[in-house]
Amino acid sequence: MKKRKLGNCGLEVSETGLGCMGLTFGYGPATNENDAVALIQKAYDLGITFFDTAEAYSQGGNETLVGKAVAPFRDKVIIATKFGFLNGDATQGVDSRPERIRQVVENSLNFLNTDCIDLLYQHRVDPKIPIEDVAGAVKDLIAAGKVKYFGMSEAGAATIRKAHAVQPVSALQSEYSLWWREPEQEVLPTLEELGIGFVPFSPLGKGFLTGAINEKTQFDKSDFRNIVPRFSEENRKFNQAFVDVITGIAQQKNVTNAQIALAWVLAQKPWIVPIPGTTKLHRLQENADAVNIHLSLNDVTVIDNALSKITVVGTRYPQQLQQLVGK
């Protein structure tokens, strides 16, 4: 697998990464530890060198899993983790006080069993703490050798600029896919201007774009998608038209829906690195193979034109979580 550079600070990763959240959090029961470790190690065998975790994914449980899995090749991979939620719990609100950032980093170093975090994201902007103070705290951690690169997640353009002026931001992580293209309006132009990489999460629309989900799908009671308006049974029924178009395009090219969705993201900019997540080895292989599918400008135009005729129904977050986005 080829490499891509995230930003102008020297951070280089595989063309796609692996979002590890779903292995312990968010999409139903946690994956068996041995199976999860095997999946992460298989990702490395496939050329993936970029692994994404966070304090808020099981309050250290996900980080511990990632640290254990990558231990045999720790020096050859990039680990990204995140701070920013109160007590490491996304349901409790945000907390980016500098003293809290320092504590989370110490915790994460311990959970990950490493002496340095490669990429440290602020998980969500904390409106109570000046972003200059947040960036300054991370700058100090970089100077202390505990962090290498600074990232932000779901931040708005103005906040990104303020943070970048204090400590250069290497990457912004936000949702982006054929199903959610809002970052194209302000965020992507800002990143391109400042030389910041972009890491889309949910590039497969939380699984919906794969075609494996329809209005009859029953999610586990602990699955986050149960509270996402876009995933209500009625909205899934309406949104199926969107997936049907992707299915038709994938069939024409003799590839899968997921591969079209990932290839489309990769075709947007050379400094974009998606991080699809999965708990299944065959999906991991399928996603990794997407880097070999090259969409021409005409292909992208055809896809964009076909999907522009369809209105997506439902928001991507419930209101309480949407309030944390774009600050």
C-alpha cells in the first residue's frame, strides 16, 4: 500500500487507515479480544500503518487493545488517539482544560504501552476553553517528547485557524463520505490553504453505503445508530435510493459498494486518508483493496451527478451531539 502525507509537518501514513472504535465501542458488543488483535495485525499485514483510537472509546479499553495489537511492530505504525470528553465519556460533555489534556496523555501512554503518541486529536472543541490554550498545552507535550503531531476533530474553520497559529495542526478528522459532504464548503478549502491533512471517519456512512443495511435491519440495543436520525427505519427506506445508485456504479466496475465509496474519497485530494472501521476480516480485505481502484475525473463526475439528484433524509447526529460539531 502506498503512503500519503497528512499536512506539512512530516506525518506520513498508509493510504487508508483503520478506525478501531467499533472493536470495543459504538456498534454493539465488543469483539472478542483475540479476534480484534488478529484483525489489527492483519491490517498491518495488508499495508495499513495508521490506527485510530480514543480515550472515549471504552475509557482506555480501546487504547489498551490497540497497544497490545501493534506491540510487535510499534515503531512502524502511527497511532492516533484523542482527548476532550469529560471523564472520557462522550455522553457527559466536553473537557479540554490543559491539566485534563496532560492527564489524558499520561493515561493514554499507559494504555497504549508506548512512550509517545504519534497523533493527538482534540476530540471535540470545548467552548469553555480558548483553543489557543488547548493548542498551547499540546505544543508543550510535543516539546516534552510525549506527542509528535497535533490534530483536531469536527472543528470549524475559524477554530482550526486559531489553533494552527499556536501549534501547527497536522490533521483534521471529521465525517466525510458520499453521504456527507458538508466539509467541502469551508473546511476542506481551509485545510488546503493551511497545509493540513484530512482524515475522514465513517467514509462508508457507518456501513449504510455498503448496501448491507436496509430498513429491516435490526441493530443491537447498544448500537449508536439507534439514535441517529439518518438511521431511523423510515429514513433508511428513503435513503435506499442513494445506495441503489452506488450499487449500480459498483456493478458496472465489477467492484463492491464499499470500494466505490472509498475510492471516491481517495480521489478527492492526495492529502485525504480515510479510516474505515470493521470487525470482519473479509471487510478489512475489501476496504484495503479499494486503494487499487482508481476513479478518473470523469468517473467522479458521473458519480457526483447521479447522486446529486437524490436528497438524503435525516441528520447524521441527534441534536445534543450535533451541537458539538463545527465549533
